[in-house]
Amino acid sequence: MAEATQQAAGDNSATNMKDLVYEIACALVDHPESVSVEAFPDGEATVLRLRVAPSDVGKVIGKQGRTARSLRTILSAASMKQRHRFSLDIVEEGGTPTHP
């Protein structure tokens, strides 16, 4: 029973993190309709895959990767409260994930 409760809480935290990344990304890009975030379990962690329009990739990554690093820092801080590790991959639509 506790396992089912923990899994439901994990699903809820993944939804919260997806929403967090989605809202931040939409505020950064020119084409918010192209933004999507998917969650994939990866062992004891969850990978969030952020997809944006090809013209918006630079806005999400930022100069020298500063914006992407900031997104990951926010995600990491929020992850500590959720007691579950999340990582962020940024993907250009039709492209491959970028991860430091």
C-alpha cells in the first residue's frame, strides 16, 4: 500500500516538474505552441525532455549554455524538495537531445 502511495506521489512530482519546465520554456521562446515536455523514468531518476522549435533552441540554451544551466539548477533545487532526482534534456524538434 505504501508503495502505491509513493508511486502516485512520484507521478504527481513528475507532473509538477513537467509543468515547471513547460511554463519557464514558454516564457523564453517565440513559439510557445511548439514547446512540449515529456517525462521518462530512468532508474531512480526521471529525465525530462524539453522540445522546442528549431528557431528557439538558442533562446532555451542561452549564451554559453547559461539559460540551460539555470533551468537545470532550478529543476535540481525543486527536485530536492520532491526527494526525487530529475534531469533535463533539451531537444530541437526532429533532433537529438543535448545534455552536459
